[in-house]
Amino acid sequence: DSGVTQTPKHLITATGQRVTLRCSPRSGDLSVYWYQQSLDQGLQFLIQYYNGEERAKGNILERFSAQQFPDLHSELNLSSLELGDSALYFCASSVAVGQGNEKLFFGSGTQLSVL
Amino acid sequence: DAKTTQPTSMDCAEGRAANLPCNHSTISGNEYVYWYRQIHSQGPQYIIHGLKNNETNEMASLIITEDRKSSTLILPHATLRDTAVYYCIVRLRNYGGSQGNLIFGKGTKLSVKP
């Protein structure tokens, strides 16, 4: 158990809908990362937050957004869903950002299926 | 883009050492070498990381060549539960913004066989 909690574990929805994925980082971790893993693209970095502020953006679509709340949990919002958005979405957390030496701990993921 | 090159797949007999190579010929002096693994569809799991010196922990050993252009992850006594995709990643030692995020490549699919 990595200590990172993601909910829900599975999500089935239809095209055009909007969903919210939730992540609770490990106790004491200030940085949260979101990754998407699809069969053809592998693990893709989406976005990173540190202590409530956006720190870095990767290959995140404009239809996707995220935020980190004062209690440090994070939510990833996916809207106008398309079939191609079906994927595993992972959240990871780390203690800090800027050292390059800290480990990332990953949650067990949310499996999103868009039908 | 990933800055590492790994074999697509490898096999290892149960109980034997698994040696997973990684080429990172463009690595800079302030970049760490990290190894993560992903078992089936679980979240990636940290294994080990190093800068210049060889490292060992309870999971594995990391051997980095003197010129730092390649490294080898060693699982000393592989078990069936070590079957996974192993990712070798280089990461800036001090970073800001997106430079320090873990960029995953395709990794090596290690199959441990009885």
C-alpha cells in the first residue's frame, strides 16, 4: 500500500459526459501528480500541483482540468469525454518539489471506460 | 521524450538474478537514474535510484557505469512476483517546473518463469 488513495477504482460513463477523479496523497506529501495510461500511449504525465498551486503541465487536454485543495487532496476533472479518453488514471504524491531526489508514490489508479 | 533505451522484453528463471540494462548516453551530471516497475495494471512502484555510485536496497541493486552512460538494475533472486514492466528514468537533480517530472518510456517487460 503506497498510502495514496484514489477514488473511484472504476468509472463507466458515456461520451460527452463529465467525471471527477479524486486523489488523497500520502500524509505529509505536498506534491501531487496526475498520469494517464492508455494501451497505445503508455504512461503520460498530465499535470503537477505543489501545495495548492499548479507547478507543471504535461500532455493535458484543454477538456481536462485539475486542482489541489487546502487539505492537499486533488481532483482531476474530465469533460466532454470521448472514447479515446478511456484509460487508467494514476495519481502520485511526493514530499516536496525541487530536489529531484524525492520518490513518487503512486495510487492504484482509476480505470475510466467511456462507452 | 524518454532519454533512456531499454530492451523491450527479457526472461529470467525463478531464483536467478535478473539483470536489466538501461542506456542513457546523453545523461548530464545533475541527473539521477531512477527505476520504477509496474506490475500488471497496478500503480508504478519505486525501486531504487542513484546519481554516480552503485546503490543497494532491500529490493534491488543499481550499478551505474563510471561514465554514467548506462546502468543495470539487478534483482538478486527473482521470483514470479517480480514479473512486471521495469522503467529506467533519468531525472534532474534540482529542477523547476516540468523538468523534474518522471517521464516514462516503454520500459522492459520482465517475465520470471518457473
